Amino acid sequence: MEHYLKGIPGVLSFHIGRMVPSHRPVVDQSYQVGLNLVFPDKATQDAYQVHPQHVEFVEKVFKKVCKKVVVYDFA
């Protein structure tokens, strides 16, 4: 992930981690790995979506290891 995402302009931070099991029913446990990226604004997030490094990450890594993707965009 660092290889593909670290140098993309505007990405303030990113973190990847495995789901932590929980006994609490309110906790979403329908995933195995989460990826969180922080952008300063919507325009930067939009530019990230079409950036060549992001596109390469999606094609070479994400699509090969993910059966399902769920995205939450929020400000």
C-alpha cells in the first residue's frame, strides 16, 4: 500500500488494519481489512480517484485480493 499510495498528492494520512472481533452487536464485522484515507477536501479526494498510482493500486492489488468493497465517504 505504501508503494502505491504514499506519494499521491493531497493524501493527508492513510491506515490499513484488520478487523478487530467484538462481542458488541453494534460493531460491523462484515469485513476483514479496512483502509482509511484522509483528504483535506472533496476536490482532493476526487483527484485521488483518477490518479495513476491509485488506479494502479486498484488494478494490481485491490482487485486481486478483494471479493467485495464497501466505501464510506464522509466529511
